[in-house]
Amino acid sequence: MSTNLPTSYEAEFAGKVALVTGGASGIGLALSRRLAAGGATVVVADHNEESARKAADELKTTGARAAAVALDVTDPASVEAGVRFAVDTFGALHLGVNNAGIGGPAQTTGEYGIEDWNKVVATNLSGVFYSMRHEIPAILAAGGGAIVNISSILGTNGFANSPAYVAAKHGVVGLTKTAALEYAAQNIRVNAVGPGFIDTPLLRDTDGPAREHLISLHPAGRLGTSEEVAELAAFLLSDRASFIHGSYHLVDGGYSAA
Ligand code: NDP
């Protein structure tokens, strides 16, 4: 049986159009850069239009094809319009990176605010569903492709004082497996990535002893970088991962091995 594995890793995403939610910052920005470096056309989709445009402009200076679109993953109509923008602008969509996410407050389950719960779940879980809901028909129309959903190490571990985040990230793993089963035979691979704690603006309010505590959870003795997460996600999006469907892959400095 032919596997169609690539023979060269240069320009491995040539001819592919990718949409990256939350693509203007942190892990999403690193992924936008990594995909563009591999030859992909990248649509940077973020709710902050100005930072999305700045990121897309940066990609264009490297010679990549890129565009920015304002997209709020908590709003299905906005997601639908963002996917339509990608297809209308570049002719197709092949790769979906569902990365936009927020942390939410640190609070126990018994005291967690209902509005906070709804906001975190709307962004981190419903946002991934809305994104796949609109990406999948577009990717099918293009003849197939791949999706990576950014979950977290907290897609498999609990974490005190983060009930909404942990529940949403566990949900992303189940949603990923389900979509993977539904579309494997139609040439769409759907996988999830579970980063440990990564040094991005998401951790901007975590410093001093709290940051030291997070570092101590990783046997590697440090937080991860956005580029380290982007490398794993890029592999899963590439044809090199052609037999990988419905998996949840950790990039966590050994966090989960303990
Ligand atoms: P960042 O805050 O650096 O980037 C997230 C991006 O998503 C920002 O540009 C943010 O915009 C945008 N965003 C937030 N809400 C929405 C929305 N409703 N619609 C569209 N865009 C939105 O965070 P990270 O890069 O750290 O996080 C990326 C993903 O990785 C998240 O899903 C996060 O849960 C996950 N993750 C992060 C870890 C970490 O330790 N950093 C660990 C494990 C997983 P703005 O900043 O303007 O609000």
C-alpha cells in the first residue's frame, strides 16, 4: 500500500492553506510562523484584528502568503465568516489549527463564577467545536487535510482552582477523537496537542513563587517554548503524520511522566 510519505521536508506545506485561531500571539503565532516557513499560506485569525494584521504582515515580509482576519471563536457566525474569508481569499482550506484559548481566574469549583465558567468553556471548548464545524466542510471541499486542536496537559490531568479550563481541555480531547473517527475515511486527520506550561503571554500574570511552582511541575526544569509546541503541531499537520488520527500528543517537559 502506498503511504504517500513525503520524500523532502522542504516546503512541506506548499500549496496548503492554513487557518490559525489565536494566531497573533504565543503558540498560535509560533505555529503561524512555522507553517509559513514550511510554505503554507496562513490566515492569522484572532479576535484582536490589529495584532492579527501585524502577525500576517510579519509573515509576508518573509515571502509567505498570508492574511489576517478578525475572528471571535465564541461566536459561530464570526467563525463561519473567517473560514469563508480563507476560502474566498485563497481558494481553499486544507489545515485548521484551533488554538485560541484563555486561562480564566484561579478559583475552587465551589466558588467559581458562573460567568467565568461560561466564558472559559465558550472559548476553549465551544470555540474548538465552532471552528471544526466550519472548517470540516471547507476541508472536505478541498479534498482533505488535517486539523490540530490545542488542548493542554490539563486535557488529561486535573489542576486545582482551574475547573473550567480543565473541563474544557478534557472536552477538546474527546471532541478531537470523535471528529477523527467521523472523517478518517474522508482524508481528514484530526489530532490534539497537550502542552505543559508554556512561556507565553497567557502566563503574563504568573510570576514569583507561582511561576517557580509551575516550573517545578516539569522534570525538564523549565517552562516550554511556543516553538516547541509548534514543531509537534506542524508534524501532526504534515503528511509525515499520515497514519496519525484521533491522537492526543503531549509536549510537556515530562510533566505527565511523574
Ligand atoms: P496567548 O494568550 O499568548 O494567545 C492566545 C491568543 O488567542 C491571543 O492572541 C488571544 O488574543 C486570542 N484569543 C483569545 N480569545 C479569543 C477569541 N475568543 N477568539 C479569537 N482569539 C482569541 O496564549 P497561548 O499561546 O499560551 O495559548 C494558546 C493555546 O494554548 C490556548 O488554547 C491555551 O489554552 C493553550 N495552552 C497554553 C499553555 C500555556 O502554558 N501557555 C499550556 C497548555 C495549553 P488576546 O490576547 O488579544 O486576548
